[in-house]
Amino acid sequence: MTLLSIKDLKSSFITRDGMVRAVNKVSLDVFENETLGLVGESGCGKTVLALSILRLLSENTVVEGEIIYKEQDLIKLGEKEMRNIRGREIAQIFQNPLSSLNPVLTIGLQVSEPFMLHRGMKLAEAWKNAISMLRAAKIPSPTERGKEYPHQFSGGMRQRAMISMGLACSPELIIADEPTKGLDVTIQAQIIELMRELVNDRGASMLIITHDLAVASELCNRIAVMYSGEIVEISGIKDFFSSPAHPYCKSFLSSLPLNGMKPISGSSPSLIDVPEGCRFHPRCEYAYERCRTEHPEIYTLEKGRNVRCFLYA
Ligand SMILES: Nc1ncnc2c1ncn2[C@@H]1O[C@H](COP(=O)(O)OP(=O)(O)OP(=O)(O)O)[C@@H](O)[C@H]1O
Ligand code: SF4
Ligand SMILES: [Mg+2]
């Protein structure tokens, strides 16, 4: 069953230099009980896509298309309805918890907030639930540590606190944007394991943005790859790693240390001035005449595999 269905989403920023077309005609479904990975090089539009779903983009943005969640189009919802969805139904876990946590409130109080706001609990009951949540996120001595402030927590513990906050109201969908960025490798592995446990236990779905394909391979059922504001491939995780279909994905996998670190030549195009034809054509070793003039649509390679490339037309 589909939980979230994004159709032809376009998110553009109006800037002094022109329109930045950060997300271009993206269509993507997130199914119930699945973890979908979203990967792609820096600046390709992953965060803008996540913020578009949560309606957290700045004023200078034009968003078009549909984001259907439980038969309602999130793009059309009023701010009040959207506030109810955020946190209660769709949770966000972003990188750098220090900037998301309030420095002058204790961790326990901050994790209590969603229980009060979305579940109508009084402080004492919310606090009890918050401490259980911190315990579930494996924060040691949660009763004592709940009384501490964010600066008294290590980076890993802060991210655990953020995860507790995100999962407090048992959301159906979790959107995690590079949740382990900036943490030590061992801590990263622990956080990923924790997220896997908590998400599976609660039967939630997750859209996780990551640079790290190892994380994607461990956590995700399916993977969506973005290039220059567009989705270029959606595949099951095993198919993707054993036989990536899109030329960009083939190069992307070859650029990993495990596969010899062959870098992809050239750089990704500016999102203000995208190349005509296939956006990847200046860097694609398979490019032919049609690729320089026509823009490929998404083709279905087989059930569950979609690729934006003329080689599969
Ligand atoms: N508020 C904004 N105004 C103008 N342009 C923006 C704004 N926010 C993002 N962009 C541009 O949109 C594009 C996509 O940015 P985005 O943050 O989504 O990339 P990303 O894929 O998340 O990259 P990273 O992996 O580095 O986090 C970039 O070119 C970025 O400069
Ligand atoms: S459409 Fe052409 S340029 Fe684009 S990825 Fe496919 S082969 Fe390469
Ligand atoms: Mg980002």
C-alpha cells in the first residue's frame, strides 16, 4: 500500500541570478512499512525534496505538483493542518541536532513537548513518556539525563534525543536527512542500528537521505537516485547494487572505494542553467545524438525498476 505519493513535484527558488530548479518533475511513492533511500551527489535536490514534503521551504519557493498523503494533498493544506501532520504523522530527523534542539530547555522537556502538543497529555504524563522514549533510544540513565541540557550531551546522544522526539508520537512516516552526518563512524553505526530497530518495531515507513551507500544497503528496501533535480533511477536495493541501470548510477557505484574509486568525469550542471536533452549527457559515456536534444522520461525496465534513460526506451 502506498503511504505517500509524490507526483510531478517541482520546487524552484526565485533568486537574483534566476530560477533555481532544485526539484524537477519528481514522482516517487513511499510504501507502508518500507525504508526508501534517497541518494545523489551534493546539491542535487535531496534536502529540498524532503523540505517540500514537510512544507518547510522558504518564502522564495514555488512548489507545483501533488504530494498525496492519506488522500490529502499536502501542498494544498493550510499551515495549521500541516502543523498537525508534522510530528504526529510525518516526523523529521535532520542532521546537526544542536541547531534543532532548544539550548535553554532540558532534553526531557523537549521530548515531552510532542506528547503534550499532539497527544494532549499534561506535563507529568508527557515527562514519563519522554523518559521511556529516551530509554528506547538507549540513552543511559534516562531519568537523570532527561534533566540535562543539549550542551551536556555528546553529538551521538543529541541525535538519539532527536530520534526520541521524532518518534514520540509514533509517526507513520519518518523523513531523515543525513541523520548521522558529522558523527564518528562507530556512533553512526549505532544510530543507524537504533533507527532500524525503532522504525521496524513501530511498523513505520522511512524516507532516508544519505550520502552513504553502505547505510542505504543496510537500511533500505528500495533506493531512489537523484541527479540534477530529477530522479534517474528507482530500484530494489539488491537490483541496484548488483546491476545499476542508469549510466549515472553505474558510474556512482564505480566511484566507491570498494569498486576501485573511478571518479565520474565532469561536474553536475548548475540548476539555473540545466543542459538541454538528458541532464547527464555531458558526462555520460553512453550518450548519443538523441540524448543531446531530447529529455528522457522515466521508463519501466521491469516491475519496480524505473530508469530515466533512452537506453531503456
Ligand atoms: N533557499 C534557497 N534558495 C536558493 N537556492 C537554494 C535554496 N535552498 C537550496 N537551494 C539550491 O537548491 C539546490 C538543491 O539543494 P539541496 O540542499 O536540496 O541539495 P542536497 O542534494 O540536499 O545536497 P547535500 O547532499 O549537499 O545536502 C542547490 O543548488 C542549492 O543551492
Ligand atoms: S539518456 Fe543518454 S545521456 Fe542520458 S543517461 Fe541515458 S544514455 Fe546517458
Ligand atoms: Mg542536503
